[in-house]
Amino acid sequence: MSETPADSVVRTVRTYIDTHRAAFLEDLAEWLRIPSVSAQPEHADDVRRSAEWLAAKLKETGFPVAEVWETAGAPAVFAEWPSAEPDAPTVLVYGHHDVQPAAVADGWHTDPFEPVIRGGRMYARGAADDKGQVFFHTLGVRAHLAATGAEAPAVHLKLIVEGEEESGSPNFRALVEREARRLAADVVIVSDTGMWSETTPTVCTGMRGVADCEIDLHGPDQDIHSGAFGGAVPNPATVAARLVAALHDADERVTIPGFYENVAELTDEERALIAELPFDEGEWLRTATSHAAAGEKGYSTLERVWARPTAEVNGIGGGYQGPGGKTIVPASAHLKLSFRLVSGQDPYEVEAAVRDWVAARVPEGIRHSIVFGAPTRPCLTPLDHPALQSVVRAMGRAFGEKVRFTREGGSGPAADLQDVLEAPVLFLGISVPSDGWHAPNEKVELDLLLKGVETAAYLWGDLAASHGKPA
């Protein structure tokens, strides 16, 4: 049987990757040796060195433009490689080059900034989160060019690699707003995510947003005697307890009026796709170090953490906390609440609803204040979006397996890209739960890393071919 054009592309891509595998891993190891820990001021020079190293390597890869962009904090890297086709879609890849703190004393078996390959895995801080997943795009675009015989990608390819993600991305949105024109894209690809498991390739379709607040409640001007005054003046600790008790109903639904008003409900198809995943609730509970599952009635555990909004009490305090008793009415009490949000919810509308809800429940004689942190919007890509289907096809081609779908229960800067650039956000990651993000002995599976390279090599051509097709 003669070789088809599609077979030829696969053969060329895989041959190219195999030929350049050793040099690719050597380069990645060199980058991983730079301890770009954004959270520790003593590593500020290393974070800058990491950005400069990446910009130089992207130039070497072939990107005509590769720049270090300054922010109010750590530097980011921007790169751009225009397609030869003026009408080609523009794709922006997001990742980060900073890493979590790490030291041998934390439980590492080897120096976390001296990469070690053992048993088909590379161990080092940042191997999976996120340097490995950023770097696979360098070999991926070269394999793409080898397969097409072209001198430029099939898409206008851009990269934005920030240097403060592990510190909460405090300056990222401002950077995106400042550089929105140069970052403009038809599609955003986030390579700072993972798959379900080594044997179950998956594509993430969305992340929840978040709004969080601190509530201070003040009653008497000082702690006062509970015998002389208790039961006759309002107690801020009691008010805090009542607020917490009123936050959910018996079905664990949030009681704040309007909270669910615009929530994008799961479709039957989405619920069926989530149910397909080989989920072991017992193992999940062990990972959570919890002794029971709980949450909104009528939804599975995965549906609760991926696709339903939540309200959590992160902290509660007030009054005397020392040993023994102290019979007082405390002067103040405090609450910390967070709300995970899903598609359809606006964090500013949620903030307004929370303010109204608290104000309606605080009695006369209690002064209160609410301070919200910087919110993050949720993001969700419809299953039938052509760009998402391109990612699925490219990954399926690389892995030779059916690709399933997940979501992320947490939040991240991807939503800032969606919000400012008004482009759909897609996720392409090859990391697996055992990679140990933020933990000692972080690693990346080399076979999966190279599957990420292969997926990227197929993706740009597929996105170019499907651009403009209706969902």
C-alpha cells in the first residue's frame, strides 16, 4: 500500500523529533539549571537570566522577533513568527518561565536545579511546570516546518511567556493591556496544564474564575464582660457565625440572591463526557486527604470541581483564642470567603451581590467592611469550536488514542488573555498528576513531552486549514 500524504507528514515529524531529541533535551536541561524563582527576591537576577536565555533560544529556533518585555515586576518574553500567508490565523501561545522555590532539604532526591534523567523521566524544578511545556513548542514548530517544507509556520505564531505566574501574575494583566495590539490573536493556546493520565490523553476546555474577600465585623469598641453586657449588645463573632451558617442551604447551594442567575449549565453531552473519564473517587479523596465527598446536590464530584460555582469559608476568627476561658463579648470578628465562578458569571456582579447579602444580614450595632481581591474571570471553550477540534485532532494524531475532555477547577491568568484580547482560550498540555507540580522531585515524562512536540507540529497546519469554518 502506498504512503498517503498524511502518513508522510507523520513519518517526517516523528523522524525529525527523533533526530533532534538529544539536542532538545540538552537545551531544556540548560534552561532548567537557571533557578528562576519569582517568589524569592534573591533570585530576581535568575528570573531575568531565564527570560534572556529563552529569548535567545527562540531567535535561534527561527523566530524573527524575540524580545524581553519589562513589567513592574519580573520580565516576560514575547516572540513572533509571521506566516507567509497573509490571511493565516494568528495563534498566541501562553506559558511561564518562573518556577516554585525548591531545595534538597524539602525532600528532593537530587539538586532540583540540576536536571537528572532517570527511568524515562527528567527530574528538575520546572520540568513540567512550566518550562518543559513551553519549550516543546520550539522543537514542535521546527518539526512542523520539516513536514511542510515551508520556511514559516502555517499560522502567524506568537508566544508570551511571563515571569511571575508562580507569584500570582500580579503584573500580567497590565502587560496584556499595554501590549494588546502586539498580542492580538484569533486563538490563544495555554501550555500550562496537563492530561488526565499517562494513558488517557485529554484536552482541558475551561477554568473557573475566582472572587475572594475579607469581611471585618466590629461591635463594642473593646472586648467587654459577657456577664455584664452579654445578651444585651450585638456580638460580632455571633454575626460571623450566622453569616457562615447562612451561606449554603441544605442542598449545599449558595444562598446569595442572583448567584446562579447566569451560570452556564452543563449539557447532557458534557456530563456524559465527564462521566467517561476513569475517575476513582476513593483515590481522589486520598489525594485530597479528606474522609468524605460533599457538595452541591445533584452533581458528581468532577462536575462540582470543574463546572459548578462554589462558596468556601477560607477562614473565620474573632475574640479570645488563647488557652482556658475568657468570658467576653469580643470587639471584632473576621471572615475570609472565596467564590469559584463558572462560565456566565461576572466576578464584579458576584462581588456586588455578596456586598448586598452581607449588608442585609448585619444587625444594627455591628459595623462591617468588605475588601475584595483582584478577581479572575472564568473561561470556557465550546466543545464544537473549530479551534478546539484542531487541538483534539492534533493530539489524537500524536497519541493514537481517543482524546477526552477535562476542565480545571482552579483559576489562572488565561482568563486575562481571553478578557483583554477577546479570543478563545484553548489548552494544550502533556503533564500528568504524578509530575508533582510545586512538590519535591518534580518531573516530566519524556515520552509525553515528545508527544507534546508532535502535537504542536500537527496543530499549526490544522488550525490554518480550519480557520474561518463555522462551529
